Amino acid sequence: MRRSEFISRLEEDTEWDIVIVGGGATGLGAAVDASSRGYKTLLLERYDFAKGTSSRSTKLVHGGVRYLEQGNIKLVMEALHERGLLLKNAPHLTRTQPFIIPVYSWWKKWYYGIGLKIYDLMSRRLSLGKTAIISAKAVEKFTPAVSLKGLSGGVLYYDGQFDDARLAFTLAQTAADKGGVVLNYMKVTGLKKVDQKCRGVFAEDSLTGQTYTIRSKAVINATGVFTDDILKMDDHLQHHIVSPSQGVHLVVDRQFFPGEYAMMIPKTDDGRVLFAVPWHQEVIIGTTDTPVSKISFEPRPLEEEMEFIFRNINQYLSSGISKQDVKAVFTGLRPLVKIPGKKNTAVMPRDHTVIVSPSNLVTITGGKWTTYRKMAKVAVDNALFVGKLEKRPCETDSLRLHGWQVALNEEEPFGYYGADGEAVRKLVEENERWGEKLHAALPYIKAQVIWAVRNEMAITVEDVLARRIRMLFLNAQAALDCAAEVAAMMAKELGREDSWQEEQVKDFTELAKGYLPGGV
Ligand SMILES: Cc1cc2nc3c(=O)[nH]c(=O)nc-3n(C[C@H](O)[C@H](O)[C@H](O)COP(=O)(O)OP(=O)(O)OC[C@H]3O[C@@H](n4cnc5c(N)ncnc54)[C@H](O)[C@@H]3O)c2cc1C
């Protein structure tokens, strides 16, 4: 993917079938759906792909065990179906993850055991493995860090796991493979109206300041927690519909949680679920659900959210985890849709919401990563209707995503590139120094920086270290240690001057402080 080529296509005087605003899971999914059906598709992202919530999830491809307990059968069945399709269509980015629920009373073992058996049955032919009620000894074997005091046994069940930002680029690449144009650093500044109907957008290239008037038959608003900003562009009297809720994750060394099994705690002291999940080389623990009033592109964790996680996870682990053990902390905002009269975000529905405005603007928000494909289909179907476009069937349920390869090979740094892994490896033949590791603590090599600039539209040091490779999310100090070297490599590739390098390192250092536990 080359940004300059996409800009040239944007500059052609053309009318697009569908313009999508927002390059997270929902917008990129819609771009794949629309371009694979053969529609002339353009996606515009204000910052970088997955800069918003879509790089800050718990990284689970799941049906949502919690929603089953809440009795939301339809939502769980739909998500389990989508889970199965994603694991088939992107096996190079996803894997089956076994989970253990440790239980400390005999009746809970049966309660959760039966519940999780139903969860598995609901996935029908797309089951990832059989749920089992297991002994305390087996729980200890699979999760050696578990607290044994009073342990009566556990439940073993299966869900999916993935790398969210890598899946986002894969969707961008898939849309591009299918003829779509996807542009990062392109902010939508207004909606273009003809006879009070939405017939395109105004946009500004953040890198050059160049402005564009873009014509289209339909516009999809897929801006997550920023949905209301676009709705206000459409109708300044529009009420807010999004009620953001913040979720924090802590990343710790695997020594605190050894083994390949994840842990699910079904009820924290305030009734939520908490996960400890092996991810790349480390373990993610989270998350929280804190209503917030301020919507930011870089949400910061609250001290009390970190304390909540320590307090709850330490009840289940033999070794205590504290702030000095945390390698990174990251925070995301859920785009929950308001229900009149409800203030507690934990009980707000996690289903998606579609709104077609009188101006024909199609807005889609809520939902989750796991259901992005279904959401994309709904959004595109609505766009076809308002744009009076010829109907063509959706193909994404069996569409193999860019780089499709039989299985994820997590043993090597190129595993998540799928079929492109070979090309990344080949870069080392061009310059053998690119075979060197970026940092001793993580397996990433320098060739991945070059690949990100040349093929994945990485523009800034943050794009590389936060999302093309996941260093910032895995070990914020290691990412800081590499920033200057990454800036130097990028400057050479992009033909940028010394002052650009200095600016990049300064910006990244400021940003990374929010990911260091001490920075909270
Ligand atoms: C803490 C947490 C944990 C989660 N864990 C999971 C999980 O394990 N599994 C799961 O399935 N789901 C999970 N989710 C849900 C999932 O991450 C979200 O539903 C999904 O990422 C939302 O994607 P989105 O595209 O709607 O929003 P976003 O990813 O926020 O994308 C919206 C994009 O719009 C862009 N934008 C905004 N304004 C403009 C503009 N004017 N012009 C152009 N672009 C603009 C933004 O820059 C942003 O990139 C989790 C969510 C949270 C918060």
C-alpha cells in the first residue's frame, strides 16, 4: 500500500460509490465489504489506522461469556458465529486460546461449567474446543500461578485471540487488494450536501494541509467514540448518542503468569469480568469499565483503575503483582450507545447501532471487534439503499484476508504477516543490518520498520512502534529506548531531515509517558 498512489487516485475528479469516515475495525471492515462487492470505495482516517479503540482492545475474538450470563443469547450466538468466521478467514492473525476459570466453591464449578458448556454448544459447527470441568490439580497444571488456597477446581473453555492493530492493517490491505482506496492522516472536516442530502465529504490531508472536496453516492460514519462529531457536522442540533466507557489493561512479564493458558475471572469485586491473557511475549491483564465524560485520542488510565486490577487479579494469583512489575499500560474507549435513564456503562448494550439520518448519512457504532464483519455488512447494505446503488451480494463470510496462511506462527517475528512474512524476511538480503533486533527484550527486527514504511503506510515513529509492531503496548520503556533509532531509519527511507527526526522522538517520548505505569 502506498499513500502517494492513493492520493493520486483521490485527486482524480471522480464520484465514489461509498466514502467511509474512520479507519478502525468498523470502517476498515466496511471498506473490505464494499470494495469486495465491486463498489468504488474510499476510506478516510484522521490519524493512523487503528489509532482509536481498535488497537486498545483485550485482543479476544469472543462471544462474550458475560453477555450469556445477562441472557443476551442473540448477541452471543452472533459473536460466536463471527468468531468462527474470523478464525477461518484470518488464521495468520488469530489463534484458539484456552481459558481457565479457577473456582473456589463446588457449586460455582457447576454453575460456570454448565454455562460454558452452553456457550460452546451455541458456537455449533464453529466450536473451538470442548468445555470441561477440571480438578484443582489440573487448574494448577495449566495455570501454575493460580492461588491454591481453597481452590476447588475450574472450568476449561476456548475462545479466540488476535492482534487487533495487525488485523486492522490486514483489512486495509484487503480493501486495497480489492480496488479500494484507504488513506490515513486524512481528516474529514465536513459533509458535502446536495439538496440537503449527504453527497460526499470535505477532507484535509494532515501531512500537507491540502484540502479536498470529495463526491460520493453514500457516506458511512464509522468513527467510534467520535461518532457524535460527525453527526453534529450533519445536524448541529443533534443530541449526543455515545456514552464512552474507559477500559485499562496492564501488561506484565510472563513470569507472573507462566504457561499458554489464559485466566478468566467471572466476577470481580464490582461484578465485572477480568482476564489475564498471554499475548506475544507478555501477559495482558484487564479490563475496567469506567464511564468518562472526556473523549480523547490518547485516553489515560486512572490510578484507581490500576488499583482495581491489582486488587482483583492478586486474589487469584500466588505471586502478587504490583505497579513496578507493569511493563506497559494502555487504555481504550468503548463507543457505547446511550440508553435514556441508564448511567452505568457496564449494563449498556454491547450490540451495534445503525442510524440512517434524514440526510442519508449512515452511522454505525457500538459492537465489538469480533463482530466487525457483520457490522460492516449492515453499514454497506444501508449505504447501497440510500445511495441507490445496484445491489450486489456480500462475500466477506468466506473472504480470505490479505496474507492468508494456514496458521499463525508466533515463534518468529513475521508470524502475523502471514504470506507476506517471506518478503519481510527477504529485506535482510538488501541490508544485513536489518536482521538485527530493535531491542534485546523483544523479537522485533529492523527489517520490520522498513517494511512498515514501504508497505504499510507508516508515517510516524508512533505508527511503527505502537501499531505496525506492538512494542509500545508490550514494553513502553523498550519502545522509548528504540525511538531514536527508528526515527533515523524512517528518515532515511522517507527522505526526511534531521529536524523531523528530532520532532518525532520528542512527540513519541511525550506519548510513551502515558504507557509507562510510573507516568500515571
Ligand atoms: C477496553 C476495551 C476492550 C475491548 N476488548 C475487546 C475484545 O477483546 N474483543 C472484541 O471483540 N472487542 C473488544 N472491544 C471492542 C472493540 O475494540 C471496539 O468495538 C472496536 O475497536 C471499535 O472500532 P471502531 O472502528 O468502531 O472505532 P475506532 O477504532 O475508535 O475507530 C474510529 C476511527 O475514526 C477516526 N476518526 C474520528 N474522527 C474522524 C474524522 N473526522 N475523520 C476521519 N477519521 C476520524 C478515529 O481516528 C478512529 O481511528 C474492546 C473495547 C475496549 C474499549
